[in-house]
Amino acid sequence: MKVDNPWWTEGRIPDYYAKMSPRLYLNIFMPLVQATGLRRALILMGPRRVGKTVMMFHTIQRLIDSGVSAQNIIYISVETPIYNKIYLEQLFILACQILGKNPTQEQMYVFYDEIQYLKEWEIDLKSLVDTYRNVKFVASGSAAAELKKRSDESGAGRFTDFSLPPLTFYEYIHLKNFRISCSQLL
């Protein structure tokens, strides 16, 4: 788990992610993550390869930059084979034990990546939201239709859905740093 959370010791996300330009959607996503007064998990949905994991890492760095202790941020990739069939709460408690944290006393952020790999994730996540009042849970998944269905059914009032679409043309222009004035178009 320490390997997946290098900011616990280094205070920043890996350079691999830090060098990538953030999606423009990050500016809309961040306030939802930082809305800790709302006891709701945030579900980041979208097709494969749209940048959900990268957006989670950029979110983690922004939290650190805003003053959140790096050791109060936990990232768990649920698709990791050694985590198969382990409940979300068990993974969370294990991370807290590693960090020596009491999740009932400190504001924490927990990111579960590729949550659809865990059977009945929505029941576990709903229970976590109800149990740990000081923790903001963020989960991502690629099976958007199924995630949305389960989120609506089991997470009513407990989950906020955020859909990350494929790269838009405007974002492509932004990420490539193309600057075109109106006079050049005429």
C-alpha cells in the first residue's frame, strides 16, 4: 500500500502523473471533493482511458497543495489482484493502521480506483459514508452504466456522480497549448 501512496513519504504524487496536464474538468471536480460538509461519496465515472486515474492523482496533489496532510490521503486501486475479495472498509482500516491514523478524529480523503472490480461495492461504500463522518470517499469506475445504476439504487442520498467524458476538442487544443486568435481563423 505504501508503494501506491508515495506522497506519504515524499509529499507529492509521482512525476509520471505530475508532468501530465490536468483535464479541464478537474476545476469542476475539485469543489465536489473538497465539499466535506456533505456526507456523500463522489463517484467518478467514464469510459476506459479517459483519464480517471490521472484526475484522481491530480486531485490528490491539489489537496496536498491546499494544506491537507499527505498522510491523510489514501489511494487504493481495487483492481490490484492482492486486494481481490477484500472489503473496502478492510482496505481503509489497513491503510489507517499503516499510517497510525484514527479516521474518526481526523479529516481524511480516500480514493478507490476501479471500484467496479469489487462485488457489491455500493453497499460497502454506503456503509463507509454512514460510519466515517470525517472521511471523504472518492471512487472511480469504468463500467459507467452499471456504476450509475448501482449508485442510484444503493447510494441514493449518499453518492454524487461525476461523469468524465472522452477528451473534447476544446481540451485537446488546451492540452496542446495551441493558441489561435480570431484573426487567424478569418
